[in-house]
Amino acid sequence: MGLHAGEVERRLRGALPVVLALLAVLVDLAPRPAGAGGGLAPFSTLAVVYFWSVYRPDLMTSAAVFAVGLVYDVLSGQPLGGTALALLLGRGALIARRRFFDAKSFGVIWALFLLWAPAVEVVRYLAAAGLLGALVDPRPLVVQCALTVALYPALSWMLVRLHGLVRMPGYAEP
């Protein structure tokens, strides 16, 4: 039994948050010129997971977050599971306080990201250190986290526009 065009479209729209998170992984891991800050760049995957976990946690599920983290670890050569664990724990913290995010201004959402992102990065750092059995210089991670927090408003602006492509639950299909 085949899928109707409307069902295919609905599923594609529902997959948008995960597809965007996977695209963010590719952007994060794209080669950068050494002259551009030694290759340091924001961790946009973190921002994308945060955005969709706040606004559409039904589509950015725990399984999806874990898969995105594993893809990041595999493609980056980092210890397998560290990013996945950090993102998953970070999503769990957001979901536990889900009602708090309802009807909050962008400033509040960004301020919470300012607190949430470093916490997730600390977990990611500690997971990697534990898996590697050694501590590494955390300064690049601090710079990356600062860049990520600074990038969030622009990335959020783009994601809000794409959010409109995802149908809200309970709305009738045309």
C-alpha cells in the first residue's frame, strides 16, 4: 500500500528539524581556513537541537537527538557517544521544564540558551575526557561556546522562518 502525496509531504515536513540538525553537523565540520580564527567556529548543531527541542520536541525526539550526536561524533572523529550523550542530557533538561518555555520572549529563550549551552558543552567535554582518558585544553571549547551563543539570534531567526513549514499538531490537513 503506497503513501498518499499528502502523507509524504507531512512526513517530510515532520523530518525537517532532524534534517536541519544533520545539515548543521555538516556545516560545523566543514573545513575552515586556518586564518579564520584557527578553524574555530560556532557549534551550530547545539543551537539547532536547542531550538527544535524548545519549539517542537515532538519532532526533535530523544532518538533523533542521540542520532544527530552520534553522526557528529563519527564524522568529527571525537570519542563515540560523547556529543550524543551531552545533547541527549541537554534535551532532557529542556523537556523537564517544557512548560516554562511557553509564551516566553526571544530574550528569555536566548538567555536560557546562554545558560544551557555551556552546561551541555561541559558535559560533552567531560564525556570526551572520560572516553579518551585524558584532559585537553578547554579554551577552544570556551571560544566555540561563546561563538555559538553569539550566533543563536541569527540562527534562530532563520529557524523561525523554517518552523512555519512544519505543520502544528492538531491542525487539519488541507
